[in-house]
Amino acid sequence: MKLNRSILFVLFIGVLSAIALIYFYIIQRDFTKNHREFLISLNSLENSHSDLNYLILQNSVYIYQNQDKIDAKIKELEFEYETLKKSNILEDITYQEINKSIKILKIKIYSYLNNIDDYVMFNARIKNSLLFLDRHIENKILLEAEEKLLFIEANRILKNLYNTKMMVDFDYLKGIDYLLSSDSQDTNIQNYIEKFNLHSLFIVKNYKEYIFLINSVLNDDIDSLLTQTLNEFNNLALKDFNALDIFALIVFTLFLLALSLIIYLLYSYIQKNHILYTTSESLKHSITYDMLTNLYNRKMLETKLPLISKPSVILIDIDSFKNINDIYGNEIGNLLLIELAKFIKNELFDTEELGVFRLGSDEFCVLFDNIDLHEVENIANMLEKKIAQHIFVFDNLKLNIYVNIVINDIFPILENADLALKVLKNIPTKRVEKYTNSLNLKENVQENMRIVEIIKNAILEDRVIPYFQAIVNLQTLRIEKYEALVRIKLEDGTILSPCVFLEVSKKSSQYYEITEIMIRKTIEKARKYPQYRFSLNLSMLDIVNTKITDILFDCYDRNLTIVTRIDIELLESEFLEDTAIVQEFIEKIHSYGSNVLIDDFGSGYSNFSYFSDLNIDTVKIDGSIVKEIAVNDKKLLILKTIHQFTKGMNMVNIAEYVENREIAVMLKEIGVEYAQGYYFSQPLPQPLDSDEVIL
């Protein structure tokens, strides 16, 4: 009777606690949700306001600025205000004071937007006059020798006006004459001066009002009102949170009471020894056995290995197991692992092995002790053949699989076997491999680690540098372009070729850092040499990597006047079936005024169908073709075919690996427009002093 009363009391407290917890959860969830939504809306409104101010400031500094961004940000600001105004928490009577602030905010915002409208219209007139002057100044009449001083004066005035526009400072206009004059009787020149002075005078007279409009936009008090609203809201919300804390304390007390009573009853009625015994046995099994196949697991293998005097292992891996999971599903994949485990154990029934283990995923291991390695090899070959011949049946599904097997008896046993297995997976014609020190696998790992360290230090010490190889116009015999090629300068001054480090870097985040450095430094070089175009190399796989493209277009956006001379070379040796992705990338590059080149055409995955789908500007003919055209008629015919085909598609050709004069002359006679190679110039740290070359 006493126990029944205890149980009823515990049930009562438990139900009461559950109801209280559910109620607390509901009110806490709704309050937290509404509170968070209001703060997010308030923060979004503040961010939109800051972003709009930034765009206005940017618009006032730069001549070429997209007006659509301002319009979009205005709509976003209006949307964020409407969202804020409709916040659920404002329906609570406690927050009615916040509603008043929101209404005041509406007045401020629409006043602010009216100021922006006035500024945008006025700014457009200022920009139009500057753009007119920029175009007007290049009028061919100023190329006359006697009017050079007038041309210089016009450029000085325009430069000062641009500086004034960029600095947003009226002081730049003081004490400077902004009108052109000339004693020339030439009517064209006087008309030119009159039009120039008309726009110059308009800018000077109206610039003070222009600055006033900018200040009226940027110096609004919306931010202070938002901060005030936030503080008022937080003060009110704090009171609600305190009330929730008190309620939570009550609920938590009830919960602890119920929990204490439940623990007491459990302690009274459960046989502790039985539970501990059952749990212990289950834990031992889970620690040492694989739950799916009931084989020993990797931990058990690692426990046994140190206890064996002369161990050797067979490491078994299912070939393309991921494809089986993808095609037939994980359930079939798991059934296959179970059946393969049984198959291996059955085949080794008469073998003196110490155990069959599942190491994880689709890897199995067989452990031997003090057995001749030649016998282990025979067992491995036998297993590989029998597994390949066996058909695994699951209902109506029949599967035939292949395995990769590694044999090893050299310490560290598992580490060496894993290294050999990675190598074996890359050899499609081989299924069984024995680990030997002659494979140099550890040395390869150590060499990769050494290269990673070299790259890391080079990045930290700014020793990742671009080299530049000239691209020559064969018709004019002048250098017009340079290709940027990545190099690492070692501490002793040695220059490291990309073939040593680039592939290693692609397997880590260092590749992104190298890419960003190359883009940035090439843009800097293009700024220093405005007479040349420059090109950067990207692989086809790079352009589907959003991290790479984000780095590229961020650099482009910050250097809009320079990147019109920065072209992109896509390595044609990597084929992408989804040409829509490639074309989208090309269109974006073209939007910046840059060109797109297909590099190494004629090697790897060369595919003429590219050109029917992609808007390519230039084709670089692979050096393996170019360097043999003087001695190989077939290679010469291939080059002529590529040239004729691409010319018919209105594309430009660049021939790579031009290593002697004979090849250069042949290319010029064929009509190939550009050439690149050691005959003209090796890759150098800086562009050449002269753009002239001799054929």
C-alpha cells in the first residue's frame, strides 16, 4: 500500500512537471521567437541603412557606378522597415511604446529616401558633365601640334575635377581656374572650348550644393533612433525575461522533485548486479566487435598486433564500393559487407589465421602469425580470384565484385598496408600488391610534407611570385601580352617550378592562398604596365569551385579599371561535361571586359564541341603540336586544321612552345596571329624593357 501511494505521488508530480514544462516551452518558444525576429528585423534595417550609405558614398566617389544597386538597396530598406513594423511582438501591449518609435522611424526613413532621390538626380548631372569632359577632351582637333598646351590644360582641369569628385571636398575647387581659353581663330577650337567650359563651369558652380546633398543623406539620425529603439526594447524584454526566469525556477524545482523520487524508486526495484553484468558484457562486445558483420574491429586488431612476435596481414578493400551504395542503396551495401565477411571466413576455414577483422567501411583484414610471407601471398591471390568469380545474390539482385588486396609484414604493419593500398587503388590493371620499402611510399609522404612546409613559409614570407612570359604578335613583331606563371622563390634565391608544388597545394587550403596571391600580384603588374594585357591560368575544375571564383571576382570588383586587361586561360586538359557552367563563367568574365582563352588545345580532352557551346575569344595551340611542325607533316596538318577551324569561328590563335626561328616563320606564313615560347623570351620576373622582337 505504501509503495502504491509512492508511485501515485511520483506520477502526479511527473504529470504536473510535464504540463509545466510544456507550457513553459510554449511561452518561452513564442517569446524567444518573436524577440529574435524583432531584433533580426531591427538589425537588418540598420544594415540596409548602412549599406545604402556606403553605396551613396561609393557612388559619389566613382564615376562608373551601377545605379541599380542603390535602387535595389532602397527597396530592401523599405522592405526591412515593413517587416519590422509587422513584428508579432509589437502586438503585445507591453511594447506599445516601441510602436511610437517605429512610427517616428517611418518619417525619418522617407525623409532620408527623398534626400537620396535628390542626391541621385544631382549626382547624375555631375557625372554626366564629367563623362562629357572625359570624352570631349579626346577630340582629334587637340592632336594638332599647335594646340598641345590647350590639351594639357584641359587634362589638368579634368584631373582636378575628378580629384574633387573622388575626395568630396569643395576645397579642391578653390583658387584654380577651370575655364579654357585660346587666341586661336579656328572656329572648331573655339566651339570645343565653349562646350568644355560650359560643363566645367556647371560642375564648379553646383558642387557646393552637391556636397550639401551628400551630407544631408549621410548625416541623418536614423542610426541614433534605431539605437534608442533597441535600448527601449531591451529594457522591456529584460523584464519579460526575468519573469520567465522565475517561472523556469519553479518548473525546474518540480522537475528535480519528480526526478529524485523516480531515481529512488528505480534504486529500490532494479537489481543492480544484473544490469551491471548485462551492460558490461554488451560493452565488451561493442568495443571489440564490428556491429554489422560481427567480426573483430580495428581496435581489437590494434590490441592484438603488439602481442604477436612475427605478424603479417592481408588488407582487403572492395573496388568501387561507393558506387554500389549509390546505385543499389546502403541496405544492399550492408548486406554485401555481411556476405563478404562470411565468404572470407569460410575460405580461410583451414588456414592458421588469428582472426578476420573489419577495419571500417569496406576494408577487411586477415591477421597471421609466424607464417611465411610467400604463403600469405598465395592466400591473397586465392582470395582475390575466388571473390572475383563469386556471385553474391540478394533476392533477385546478383552482384559480382572485385577487391584490392595488400600483403605486409613490415612494421608499422597497418600504416604501411594502408599506404600500399592507396597506391594500388590508382593502378587499374593490378589487384594484389605486396608492401616493400622499395615502394618509397613513406619517402613520398615525407616529400609532400616538405613541400607543404615550403609553400606555407613562402606564403608567410611573400615568396610566392608571378613570372611573365611574352606573347608576340607575329604580324607586327611586337609583344602585346604576358602570361602570368606562378613560381616560389626559396630562401637561397632558387626559383621553384609549379610542377614541384602546385599539385600538392591543390590538396590543401594553400591552393586558394596561392591563387589569390597570383591574381593580386598580376593585377599590380598590369597597373604598372598599362601597355600590355596579362593572362591568368585557371583549370576547368577551378571554375566550379566557388571559393576560387569568389576570390577571382572579388579581386576583379576591387580593380575594375585594371581587369579589362586581365584575361583568363582555361586549361583544356580537364573536360567538363556541363558546358553551361563554363559558359556562365565566361559571360561573367566578359562582363568585366576581359577575354577567355582555351589553353593547351590539342592535348588531353581536346573537344571541338567546346566551340559550339562556349563564347571563347582565343585558342592556345598546345606545344606538343607546335614544336614538331617543322619535322612532322601530321603535326603541321593538325596545326593548320586548328587554325582554319578557329579562324572560321572568329577566334584568335596563340602558338605555344615556339623554340626556334624556323617554327616562328612557318607560323607567320600560316597566318597564326600570336606566338609564345623560349625563342622570344623565357618566363621572367618582370616584362621586358622593349616590346619589339626580331624574327
